[in-house]
Amino acid sequence: MEDDKRGVPSPEGEGSPEVHAPVTGTPAGLGRENEEVPAPPVEVVTKTDLIRRPPPPPPPPPPTPEEEEEEGMLRMSFMEHLEELRNRIIRALYGLGIAFFLCVGFANKLWDVVSDPAVDALKTLHVNPPRLAQIKPLEGFMVIFVDLPLVCSIFVASPWIVYQVWAFISPGLYRKEKRLALPFVLLTAGLFITGGLFAYFLAFRYGLTFLLGIGMMNNVQPVVSITEYFDLFVNVTLGVALVFELPVVIFLLTLLRLLSPRFLLRHSRYAVLAIVIVAAIITPTPDVFNLMLFAIPMCALYFVGVFAGLLLVMRREGHRLPWRKISVYVLGAIVIVGAIVAAFTHFHLHFINKWPYIAN
């Protein structure tokens, strides 16, 4: 019997090892109504509009014209700057050498032009014969055929030398500013040559007559060496020519943003004082007339440079200058100068070397 029971499978649900009781502990044999119904899934609803997210970054601003031009600038290292400076100096010296050999061929005619103020001054002072003196044997050769062509070559080659200066500083400028190359070269060389002509025709002639006439008042016969005369000529001519570059220097410093017209106008009184001191050093005579003959044009050139820098700054900022008011002031200045010239012409006035410095 026991064996039979072992061989007969038990009915389903009763003691079967394959059937297990529910996990919830429900007794076997109960209906489905007693089974535990699984809970429905819970939906988690999130409101995305309540979550604070950082705003997206704003788009980069469009590049300004200056930033666009800066991208085209040439970037150079310190050694590259030195190499460029060396090349520009060598090219300037080449141009100066060519101008020197050209001037050597006209040395005799150039000396006639340079010695003309001395001859006129000696004739005015009734010195007979009105000639310069050669004290040393080599004076004539060194002054006429070496020193004089060298000084003249500086004036002849000045446009080429100024261009080399501009070519050295132009890589650090904007594209619009690089267009000023031709006006810069012409104006700089023109002012340099104009300063030399001003010294030759006005400042040097008046000063030389005054200096030679002082000794003759005390029974001193002037004997002028060509070396001493030429040294004085070079000091005055080159000094005045360099002073005439003052507007260009001011404009260049404003272009490089090292100075501003507002700063120059604010400190103009100190600039005028410095100009008078420089004029006193350059002036070959100690009288007030020749001092003012140097100082007044230098002060005028200073304010011309400030005005040029103001035009540059206003162009950068997009402003326009009130040309109508400026034209009125310029016209008034021209009328005043014209009246003074007409008075001198009508009354036959001229300058003299003693008080009141004007006579008819």
C-alpha cells in the first residue's frame, strides 16, 4: 500500500512540490477574489516650467571696424623689429649717399648760394672786399666739397628718409591710417625744406648782419673764416628745419595715441615757455627781435600740430569740425595780416636791429 501510494501522483494542489503557496500567505484552495491585486504604476509628473535653468549665453557682439583692422596688422617680435629698423636705416643711408654724390657735382654753385648771406652782410657793413677767409689749407676742400654736399644731401634725400621712417612705423597702424603715407611724406619733407628756406632767407641773414655789425662799432674789422661761417650756417639752418617738424611730431604722437589734443591745449603755456627757451638757444643773436623771429613761427607750428591732431581724433570718433566758425577766424587772421603788410608797404616800413625795430 505504501508502495502504491508512492507510485501514484498526488492530486494537483495537495502536497505537490511544484506548487508553492502565494507569497502573500493566502491559503491554498481559496478563490481568486482573495488574491492580492497588484497596484497600478504611479506616474511621476514633473513641471518643467518650474525648474530654473540658466539663460543661454548672448551671442558675441559683432567686431568693430578697429578690431577687424587689427586682425590685418603685422605682428612682429622684438628681434624682427630690430631687423626691420636696421634695414630701413641702411636704405635711408643708400639714398643719402646717392644724393651726396649728386650734390658734389654742384658743389661750386651750392657754395655760391650758401656764401651769399655773408657777402650781402659784408656789403651792407661796407667791408671791402666782401669775402670770407680761408685760414687753414684744407678748409676750402673740406667745407666746399665734403661738408656742404653732405648738408645739402640731407635736404635732397629728406623725402626718401621720411618714407623709410613711415615704412618702419606703418605695420602698427590701421588700414585707414596707412593711407596717410603720401600726405605724411610730402608734408614732413615740405616742412623740413621750408624751415631751411626760412632760416636762409630771414633768420640767418638778419642774425649775421647783427653779429658782424657789433664789432665794427668798436673799430673791429670782421674777418670771417669759412669754417666758422659754415658751422653757424648749419646750426641755424638745420635747427630751424628740425623745429619746423613740430606739427608732424605732434600729429605722429597723436596717431600713435601717445598724446591727445586736450592734453596739449591744457599744457600749452608750458609748451610756449619751452619753445621760447629753444628759440633762445637756436637764435644766433641775443636781441629780442631775432628771438621773436624764431619763437612766433614755432608757437604757430605748435598750434597747427594740435589742430591736425584734433582733426585726427574727431575723425576717429566720427565727429565733424565746425568749419564755418573756423573759416571765419581764418579769414579774420588773413585780413589782419594783410592790413599789416599793406601798412608796411604804404608807409615804406622795414625792420631794424634796434629799438623800436621798425622804421620808414
